[in-house]
Amino acid sequence: MKGHDAAALVLRATLGPMLFAHGWNKVAGPGGLKGTTAWFDALGLKPAEVHARMAAGTEMAAGVGIALGAANPLPAAATVGLMTVAARTDHRGKGLFVFKGGWEYVGVVGGAAVALAALGNGRYSLDALTGRRRAGAKPALLAAALGTASAAALLAVCYRPEPVKPQETDD
């Protein structure tokens, strides 16, 4: 096993199942899809029911695609899109550290997805089995651009957060 193939396999085996688990949790976790819908509604994603299902399905599909090494760079682009929306809606203005609600987690996951698109899925992947080996700057740029553009379009059309109310002061 060459180092490049080992690195791709390790990255896919780490990132893919984690994404799938996050999507599955949105559907079958403690609050289930109902809780995810309420959370998305509070974030300002309208209609929340659609976004809850879409986010869960996209996370699970991207996770499976990455884990199996299929269709590079499309699962990476989906991951970048998911993380961009999360950064804008849930993590914005909360600093870097995830334990304070910051964006470090979504930044690392998005960056890892772009790195995987550049690295390619390696020889131990469905892409390799089908003779589809895409790697390098072009797949990485495509993943970053497609993911970011998709997130921007979704946010422009569907992101409607409640206005922030000014705090009352006792003068």
C-alpha cells in the first residue's frame, strides 16, 4: 500500500462514517427529525422540515460516498456545502472554538473534504474499481467552489433568521 493510498483510505474511513453518523443523528437521535426540524426553524432555515430532511440525507449520502470512495469530488462538494451552511447559520459570531459554539469543527471538516478531493480516493475505492481516478487541484477547486456556491444559493433563498432584538437597559 502506497502512502498516498493509505492516506486517502484513512481520511475516507474517518470523515465518511462521521458524516453519516451526523446525518443519522438528525433523523434517529434523541430529538429525531422533529427535534432537527425545530432546531433548523430556530436557525432561520425555511421551510425547516425540508432543510432538516435535506441536511440529514445529504450528510448520510456524502458520508457513504466518501467512505466508499465514490464519485470524487461530489461528496466532498456536498460536505463543503453542508459545513458552509452550518458555519453561517449555527456557528457564526461565536469565535473559533467549537466548545463555545465556534466554527473550528465545520472548518476542519470542510477543509478535510477539499483535501480529500485533491488527494483523490486512492486505489482502495469504488472510483478506482471503475477506473475513475480524479485527483489534484481541479477536483479540489471544484469541491470548494461547488460546495460554497450551493450553500450561498441555499442561504440566499431560504435563510430567514429572526431579527435580533435590542436589549433593554435600565437608565
